[in-house]
Amino acid sequence: MNIKSLLLGSAAALAVVSGAQAADAIVAAEPEPVEYVRVCDAYGTGYFYIPGTETCLKIEGYIRFQVNFGPNQANDSGNFSGGVGTSDWDAFTRGQVQFTSKSDTEYGPLTGVIVLQSNADAASNAFQNTILDSAYLDIAGFRAGLFYSWWDDGLSGETDDIGSPVTLHNSIRYQYESGDFYAGISVDELEDSPFYNGEVSNNEGIAVGIGGKAGAFSYQVTAGYDFDNEAVAVRAMGTVAIGPGTLGLAAVYADSPGAYYNAAEWAIAAEYAIQATDKLKITPGGQWYSGYGVDADSDGGFGPGGADADFNNGDAWRVGLTVDYQIAENFYAKASVQYTDPDDFDDFTTGYFRLQRAF
């Protein structure tokens, strides 16, 4: 065998080996495409696209621990009883989560909101409840579902008592908005509200709201008519920035006790929210009532009533202080104490301490 034959044989052998390796080579498969969650900034912070859709979703909520004090806050077993127990203090914990969805339509943004709230007054399941706190749809100014009325609004402190006893209703509402002005009308089912005069809980009402801002001044006028109780209530309130804080004033009138207002015939409230530091706000406030409380000869609570309900002749006044402090980002503390002195009833003091973490 000569050198030439040896070289040609070696080259052929290498070619055979190389061909075998090429045939046996493993080719890696292409990775499956991964659809990452995309940020949706069209409606503000916190929204993201639901994968595979053009719907934006925001998840938020809070965790709250609170200790209430005042007459008859809880019974001996610790079950919160809304002022009919035997203990003068009560602690509870709340968890709330809100889901807000938004998407574009030819009529404008379509909004859907679901708020779930769970309250625990004791460690056992017997004293826990989970509720649907809100659930509604909103488009082109129309809102329908379970949501809070304008009568749930108030001043920033805790002293004012100028709202409805029950403010969460199944309602249909239209609200027009233009810049810093809004006006609307709402038809409310007042099924859980106080009812008097022999009526039952199948009740309805109409509420209107007007409000807005003008520079440092903000205002709101709200009115409601309770059909079953044949009661009218009107409220006006406003705030204005003065010095280191914000002054708030409010007045409310009701011709008789009803679902929209039943604390008194007349009431005037005032507060001054002092922004002491970036994290500390101190809000003293006061309120005066004329015709405080419902006449004892009428039905003053829930359920069918007897005689025509009316307000008492006595007056009352209230003073209080609320302190808000931001411990850290999204972590807050609040303490509030209120003293009420009615002409026809015993005076009493109420308040609470709260820790809350928002997310």
C-alpha cells in the first residue's frame, strides 16, 4: 500500500464517521412563545391586560384592624352587635379586595367593579361574614348594580353625622360629568333602609346629586325622596383650603324620618382638617342637631311601624377629634373620639383606633 492509497482510505473513513454523526445530531426544539402580562396605562396606574384579551384589570384592597369603643359595642361572647351588646369595646378585622375591569367600546370605556369584603369579629367562624360590598357596571355615564349613593359622602373627619343610615343600594344612575362639574339622578331600592308608618321593606327612592370644584373650593348638593316614608332630605356641603388645612361645612334638612336621613330635622356640621406634616393630619369637628332622634311614639327602627314617625323636639350637639398618621407607604393609623350630648337622652362617647394596610 502506497502513501496515496493510505490517504484516500483515511479520508473515506472520516467521511463515513462524519456522516453518521450528522445523522444522529439532536436538534433543539424552538421554545414555546410566552405571553407576559402587559401593563395597561390607558386608565391609570395598577392596570394590566388580561392575557389574550384587550380588557384591563386592576386588583386592589386593604387589610384593617380596628378597636371600637362606646356604649354596648359587643356582647360577652365577642360578637359585634352594632350597639346592642353588653361590652363597651369591640375589636374586629376586615379584609377587602376590589376588582376593576375596563375596556374600550364605541360608547366609551366599559367599567365593571366587584368588591368583596370579609369581616371577622372573633376567631371562630360563627362571628365571620363575607359580603358583596359592591358590584356594578358603568358605561357612558350610566351605572347599574349594587353601589354606594351620594349620601355616603361626607366631610373628611369622623365627627359629622350627615349621611344615610344605609347607603349601599341596588340602583340605576346616570351621572353627567364635564371637567370639574357633575350632575346626576339615581333610582334606589331602599330595601335595607329604616322604614316607618306601617310600611314594609319593599321601598324605593330617587336621589339627585350635583357637585364639583372651583379652584380651592369644592361643593356638593344632594337630595333624596323616600316614597314609602314620604320623606324629603336635602344636604349641602363644601370645603375650601385655608391656611395649613381645609375648612369643611355642611348642612342637612329632613322634613320627616326616612331612608336618606333620620338623625334629626336639621343638622349643621363643621370641621378643620389641619395637615400638620406630610404624614400627620388632625381634624377637630363639631355638629349641632335640631329635632334630634325619632319620636318614641313611632317606630324608630327597622320593621313595620305604627303611628306617623316624626322627629323629637330636643336638640343635641357633638364635638370630636380625628387623627390620621401615615406610618409608612400604604400603611396608616387613625384614631377618633366623639362626644354627643342630646337634650332628651343620656350623653355618650364613642370612637375607635384603626390600623390599615392598603395595596
